[in-house]
Amino acid sequence: MSFPGLVIRRTPADEGPPDPGMGTDGYRRLNRKSLLSMYFGHAVSYAILFGAFVLVETYAQGFLGPNYDLVRYAFIAVLAIVLVYMAVSPLVFYARYRYRITEDRVDVRSGVLVLRHILVPIERVHQVEVSRGPVDSMLGLAEVTITTAGGVATLSYLEVEEAERVAEVLDSLVGRMLKERVPAGD
């Protein structure tokens, strides 16, 4: 079955140009704008960490005494490691992130150091929420949060139109599943 506005799986019989977000494996990929959002988020986190370093550098020498140099060099090493991670992780996350929606489940694969594969059965979906933070709004991105009785799954860094289509498709799938469960005469 096909869902208007959201191609779940393409077949050779589908008309029109290939969907740029669709991989050859049937999973949808992120738009490159997602990298900007990830880098901006990492830059804010790094600025906070660097601010903590400046505070240690400015005020800690008096109460750390002979341990000051050890703490300072450890902090510099942590800053360097975190900077490398923050520079590389968005690229790795972007390359690994993909999702697919079928009639019976949502399938999300992601991760940088820890690879995650989340399968959410459509029958377990309780709520679908589309949200946008200030940076994502500027970039035209949103995230879809899928709440189930067992937890939460998130489709991150989607274009706003795509996020709205995903929410509509999930709502339609859940609604159809509920209608199929109700006996015909009630």
C-alpha cells in the first residue's frame, strides 16, 4: 500500500524521478541540512565546556595548589578529545542514520559509537508529536517523537514537510489498525 505524500518503498513501477531522501535499501536518509543543526548543537556544548575550562584556569589555581597543573592538562586533554569527537560524530551519525515506515512498524537505525536499531510496532503507537527547536526552525528541520507504552522513539533532523507527512502517515496507520479491531456492527 502507498501513502500519499510519503513513499515508503519504491518499486521500478513507481513513476517520476527517484526520491533524493530514499536509499537503495528502502530506508530514508537525512537531508544535508541536518549536519548544520548537529554542528551548531555541538558548538553550543563545546562553548559551555570551554567556559568551564576558563573558570578552572582563572580561579582554581589557589585551591588546587600543587595539583593545578595536573587538572589543567587533564582538562585540556578532555577538551581536545571532545573537540575531535564533536567534529567527526555528526558525519558518522549522518552516514548511519536511516529510517523506514511500513504498514506494521517504524524502523530507525542510528548511532555513532553505539549503534541502535529501534523497531516500533504501529499497534503500540500511542502518540505522535512533531517539534522544532529554534535552530531546527531556522534550518527548516523538525523531529517526530513516537510515544508507546514501552518508551519513546524519535525521528530526528527531518525536513518540516517530511516530519508532518510522517506524523500523518502514522496517524493514518494507527487509525486504520484501530478500525480493523472494532467489530463491524458496533
